[in-house]
Amino acid sequence: MSKPRSTRNNSIWQAKLGQPYTRATTLLVLLIAFAVVLSVRCLYIQGFDPAGNAAKALEPVSLPLPATRGTITDRSGQVLAESVPAIRLTADPTIIATNGMIRESMSLADRLKAQAGPGLIAGILTTHLGGDYQTYYDKLSTTKNEAGGELRYTVLAPSILTYSNLDLQDKLSDLGYVGFFPEQAPVRNYPNGTLAANILGYMVYSPELDQEGKYPWTGGDGLELSLNAQLSGIDGEEIFEASPYGRIPMGTSVVTEPQEGISYELTLDLPLQYMQDQRLAEAVKNSRAKFGMAITMTVHGEILAISSYPTFDPNSIGEADSAHIGIPAARFSYEPGSVQKLLTMAAVVDKGIVNPHSRVVVPGKIESGDSYINDSWRHDTVHLTATGILVRSSNVGTITLSRQLSKEELVGYLEGFGLGSPTGIGLPGEESGFLPDASMSGQTRDNISFGQGLSVTALQEVAAVATIANKGVYVSPRLIRSATTSSGTPVDVPSPTVRRVISEEASQQVLSMMEELAQEHSRNINVKGYRVGTKSGTAQKIDPKCGCYRLIIPSYIGVAPAEDPYLVTYVVLDNTPGGSGTQWAAPVVQDILQVALPRYGIAPSTATPEDLPLFW
């Protein structure tokens, strides 16, 4: 049997609807209670610590004003990297906790609306911006920092386009929520996608900087990293007075204007870069190489195109394969193979040991250390000229000539050509390669003469061969053509390293030998209308699985026009399952030079090259 419900009044505060006196008494008591709370609050603010509370109320807020990052263009002014307007959306969790109201004055409806705010707003942010709902919710609802103080600043989205921000702000405003503060935070844009991506680099986001209120984007690799301080400029700052509702309209405001970053014009030629990129990609796919590199530069050191494949899009760095990010031409060291014979030949010619017509007896093999070295083509003793040694790429003949140099002399020439040291091109992480010193064994000396036992980068090797083409003068490769401030004032850029390595006469003699080699390879490389000088390389590479030489690095280098060189193109493919530099890389060199020479106004060749003998 159920217990009868008590009819006794449960609370003295329950007013009976039909009694006006009781309702009036209740209302009076509530008004008195509110007045007491307000009086106590005013007494605390005005009486106990009026100066401290006034200072806290007017405590200034600092807002960073990011500097516009400098632009990077190619040699004709086409934009390679630029900053575009965007917004960093931040919030004040302390304001959001009360939706900008004084807590003591909030009604029940106000409190319920503020409590629902973080969840509702997190859902809106997820819908408009993507991302994780829980991450947004945690940032909006966390009102204390690690030290236990009020948390007044958190970043909700590091970069959103302006129109997206306006749409979002309208939505939040319609719902009646406050506490959000958009800040200018321009983002980097690479309008040409993958073109020259390995050289330009990319930007990385730093949450730590962002939470400190600083501009959070910094260069992650390439020129964006090595020139980061100059490109970044100097951020400005706005300091203003704010209340729990935000900025005080007539409050004090002090602005320190940002200083824009320096802009750079590179030596790169964007259309040529595009063509070289496409041609290299085809060669990598056709040869089934692991990756490839191609460099085209003037003999005076200006890089016109520098390609890597596979590559990446710096606009979508989060989706890039980490194996494709980086700068192989500056960081990948390898044994250059027979291209190295050009440097050895240049040294013995400059030393006066041989000339293109010099006669050399070349045995079928030559003893080196505790083993024998052969040529790639089997033969008994043959009578080759110095030109024949280079054209037939004879290891034995090259060793025979190089032994007439002391180890100190050979190392000195190779150092003069730039081997063993970074080129100083200004790309981060550039490697030095490896060049043995004069204390090396005789066997090592033999090996490096034909391209084994040392390592180079593609930048080092192309600069070394350009030295031969440039009348014997080494000019370090460079990417930066000029730099200016935002007002157009020129900024000094590093000057190239310049030094003579071999005589002009030796340069001409080696070029004539390279031209004879190009004629031998005319089925694989024929730049119509122009005389060219070339050399192939088919280096063996150690396979870590067996510790033996069985992988291949085909390469090919060409200079043109041979009678007065202006351009050098070098192509390197890594880990092809077979083939040679002449087969895989030479056609790429041919196609690049065929486009580049007329593009730079180089007149077709008219003179007939000298016909040099290979045998005697």
C-alpha cells in the first residue's frame, strides 16, 4: 500500500500563486541578496586593491603583426614562392567560459549558453575547417595554463583563407558567441607546384611558436630554410587595451609596423626547368632508376635548371613521401665513374705530360695493389692516343697517365676543381663528398683516376667539368642572382669563388678530345646545329646486401658549343638495373641542350671540328 503524499509545505521559499504579499516578499529578498553580492564585489574592487584591479582591467593585450615573407622569383621575374593573405584563428578560453559576461551577473540562461559553447563551437569549427572535434573542444574548454593561471590565448586554426574566416565569424556571431580573435597570418604559396621544389624547400608549422603568439611558420628545407632569416623580415606588434568583451574601442593602441622580408631573384629559368623536369622524369621511368638528377648551368656558374625526380609539391608537404624530399644534387654523394676521367686528363694535359695526339701503349690490364684492373672492353695491348684513351674510356690508359703525376699533384688538381669541399651554393645540408689525401695508397690513387675510391655530389662534378669548359677557370655554382628589400633597395648577395685550375691551352685541348668523343656517341647525342663535347659515366655502386659492386649509376655530361662553351648539362640516374650513361642519360642531355642553346641566343656552330686520331 502506497504511503500518502505529504501535504506539508516543503520550503518556506515556495510562494503560493494566489498570494501577492508572499510574491512581493520573495522578490524583495532576492533583490536584497543581489545588492549585497554586488556591494561586496564593489567593495573588494574599490576598497581592498583598487590599483591592482584597475591595472588588471586595463592590462594591455599584445597582438603579433607578421611580416610579409619575401618573394622568390626566377631570373625573368616569374614567381616561385610567395605569401598570400590568410587568418590565424585564436580564442580566449577565459572569455568563452562566460561568453564574455561577468560571472556574478549571469542569469541561468546565460550560464547554460556558456556551458554549451565549447561543444557547439567545436562542432561548427569541425564542419567549416575540418580537423578533430575533441581537439577543438579541449582548447575551448581549458581555462587554466600549466602554472594554474588564467589561459587567455589558444590557437584554433593556424591558417585559414580569409573568405572561410568571414563565413565562420558570421556563423558564430549569429549564435551570439564571443571570444574569438582572427589574426593576420599569411601562408606560403608555390604557384608552380613541383617545379624546383627541392631547391625552394617548404614551410613547417611550429605549434610552440603559435601558442606563444608568434608567427609559427618557418622554412623547412631548401632556400626557404637557408634564407629563412632574410625572407622572414621582422614581425611587428600591436598593443591595445581590452576588456572581457574584447578590444576597448577608444582604448590606447600602440603599433610597431612589421618589416617585410627580403625578396630574391634566382638564376633559375622556369620554362627550361619545366622541360628538364619532364625529360628527367621520363628517363627515370624508362631506365627503372631509383631516382635521377639533372643540372644545367652556364660555364660561369649560374644554375639555370636543377631537377630531381621523384619530387614533391611544397603546397602539400604533409602528403609528400619523405624519400622524395631533400636536395639530392647537393646531398647525395656517389662515385662519379668515367666522367671523372675528364679531370684526370685535364691534370696530365695541364702538367704537359700529354696532348691530344700523344701516343700511349695501353696493356690489356694493369696491376694495382694486390689485383689487376681491366677495361670494360676486353683487349690485348693497344696503341691509343691520349684522345683514344678518353674516347674509349680506358681505365688502364687513364691509370697509366695518372701515375706520371705525384699523389700531391693529383689531389691538388682535384681540390682545385672543387672536389672534397662543399660548393658553397647556399643550400642547407650540402655534403663535401670524399677525396683521399696525398697519403693514400697507390691502389687508391689508381682508382680515383677513373672515378672510383672517391665520392662527389652532382653539383661538385658539374662545376668541375664547367671549369674545363670555362677556359680552365673554376667559378662556384650559384642560385641567387639578386636580392632587394620591399622598397626596392638592392641587397648584397654572396660572390662566387673564382680561381684558375688549368691553363686556357689545356682547356682547349681537353675540349677537343671531348668533342671527338661526342662524335663517337653521335647515335645517342646529336644537338642539331651545334658542336658539343661530352663524356659518359657508368659507375658501379656497392650493393649493401653483398658488399660488392653490382648496382649501376649511369651519367652523362655535355658542354656546348664546343668551340666556345656556354652551357653544361649533367644527368645522373641512380640504381638502374642495367644499361649505361650513353644509353639512358645522353639522350636527356641532348634534348636539354637542343632547347637551351637557342633559348639563350647561342648561334649555331659554323666551323668544322678537328678530327683527332684514336690509335697510332
